[in-house]
Amino acid sequence: MSIFLDCINGKDVNRPPVWLMRQAGRYMKEYKETRKRAGSFLNLCYNSELAAEVTIQPIEKFGFDAAILFADILLILDALGVKVDFVEGLGPRLEPIKKIDEINNLINPHDIHEKLNPVYNTVSILKKSLPSDVPLIGFAGAPWTLATYLINGKGEPGSVTAKKFLLSNPIEFERIINILTEATIEYLLMQIKAGADVIKIFDSWAGALNADMVLTYSLNPIKRIVSEIKKKYPKIPFIVFPRGVSTTYSYFSEINKFDVLAVDQFLDRHWISQKIQPKKLIQGNLDPIFLTLNKDILLKELENVVGSFKKYPFIFNLGHGITPDAKVENVKALVEYIKEINM
Ligand code: 1CP
């Protein structure tokens, strides 16, 4: 009874399912109120009741077809013993690895669960409280994206610091990727055990890698994670988001084990419909900036996105996360527009 799961499972649906990346967030006053009660962003992530509350807020307000667990991709680094802080107005700041032998200080991937237990608890609460037709998406950051934060200490355009590290120390970098891959497998297995219906892997900084590096450091570790998890849970669908990888998206579309490919807003929609959609169900790719503009500008772009993708089933979403300056009335208009489509 879920249009989102039906679409992923290849059943006939009469319109695209719709949800938005970062649908719980600062553009909503309800989120800001709960966030204030939590005291800090990390407290909100680790407070299962409040994290469940903010996960549900956009479902109740807008009627999205899927919910995404409220947490952050950087919690797993916190659990691995890296100091993580979220600085108001700046974003995440971490204590980065400065010397290669500091890799040895990371906590064993098998021992991350005590710290991450509140996240699994959030999943359990959500499974009980979400409407039965709204599946829950669990998620993790991909090893490369996590490695960029571990090495840069923060999001860095071009991920230059991490790229220099991997080119200068390929053996040590491989070790880092392996640790992060193992931890991610552990983390996602526990989310599924707690009740997550679908898993999304965010490789938000994959676009910083050159094409050959994309295959080695983005695609391969993600493939390993999905394969390992599907050995235990063969039916669990995976959405993979290698943001910014340009034409190497076509390599991701070849991987049978991936169920959905999330496409960013920089890809040519004609190319997506010709090269990707025949091979893989897609999700995307409205530029989040349209949610900040006049409604008529948004509606026109919705027409463009839907017009480009409608030859095949697709999941409606943004090309990247919603921004704090998105207008609530635009989000309402977007959901209404998609729900009125009859394909
Ligand atoms: O002050 C606040 O309220 C913090 C803003 C915020 C929020 C609402 C951050 C800090 N994270 C989140 C929640 C979050 N992050 C979710 C929750 C569920 C939802 O989608 O509604 C998810 C899935 C994430 C994932 C995430 N965190 C990614 C991958 C997706 C993407 O946007 O590319 C990344 C890269 C992060 C790191 C992070 N955490 C927060 C910020 C602002 C960032 C990214 C920016 C940076 O590195 O500077």
C-alpha cells in the first residue's frame, strides 16, 4: 500500500511518488521549535523521541510519500571516536586526522553501536508511529564522503585536502575506506533490523573525484556495502546518490544491485532520459533553488522536470537537499502538483 515502494518494485503507479531530500529542516518552523527544545543539533539527532518528531513533521504538513530518518551522515564518525561539532551558521566541524598513524585511534567498526543506539531507537519509534502507507528511509554517507570530512574536518569544495591525501597515501587511504565501509555495513544492518524499509547512500562529495577515482573510491565501496547487506536482506531497496559525478552516472546505472539512482540537478535531463532511465529507476532532479522563488517559476520548472522524465516511472525529488530559505507554500504547491499527475 505504498506508492513509493510500488514504484521501486516495478509495479504500475499512476503518478511519481514524491519526497524531498532534507524534508525535515530549517525551512519549517515546527523543526526550528523542536530543535530549540533539543538544545543543539547533535542532541536532536541523539534524542530518539525528538528525532522521530521532526521526521514526522513534514509527513503531516505536506503529505510526502516517504519519510527519511532524522539523523546526520556524520554521526558514524562520532561513533568511530572522531570529535564532531555542528557550529551554528557554519555547519559541521570535526577534529580531522592530521597524521597517518591516527587512523589507529579510530574505534573498531563493531563497537559503534552503543553510541548509535539512539538512532536505531528512532527507527523503532517511527515504525510504530508513521502512517502505514509511508515507508521509512534509513541512510548513511558513502565511505568517500565520510573520508572527506575525516580528512578535511569540514565540507570543502573540490575536497582538495582528501584528494591530495588519497593520491599521496593510497595504501593508508584504502585502509580508511575499508574501516568506513565496514562501519557503514554494521550501521545500516542495524537500521534495517530496527525497521528501515529502504536505504539511501549519500555520496555528496563524489563530484570532487576524477572519473577513474569515482569508480575506485565511490562506486566500489558502495557496491560492497550493498552486496554485503543484500546477502542478509535481499529485498531491501537501495537508493544511491553519487552527487556530481557527471557522465560516470552511467556506470552506476549498470549495477543491478542498486534499485534507484538519485540524480543531481547538473545532469542534462535529456541525457538522463536517454542513458539512465532505460536502465535504472531514477529519483530527482529539481534544483532546490526553485523552492525559494516565485510559485509560477517553480511550477514552470516542475513541468520541465516531469515532461523530461515521464516516459518511464520515476520518483520525484530534488537534485540536492532543500535549503533553509525554501518557501513552505512552494513545498505545498510542489506536492499538490505531483499528486495531481495522472500518467
Ligand atoms: O542546525 C541545524 O538544524 C543543522 C542542519 C542540518 C540538518 C537539518 C544538518 C547539518 N544535518 C541535517 C539533517 C540531515 N542531514 C538529514 C536528515 C533527514 C532529512 O533529509 O530530512 C540527512 C539525510 C542529512 C545528510 C547529510 N548530512 C549529508 C548528505 C546529504 C547532502 O545534503 O548532501 C551531508 C553531506 C551532511 C553533512 C551536513 N550536516 C549538516 C550540514 C549542514 C551538512 C552539510 C554541509 C557541510 O558539509 O557544510
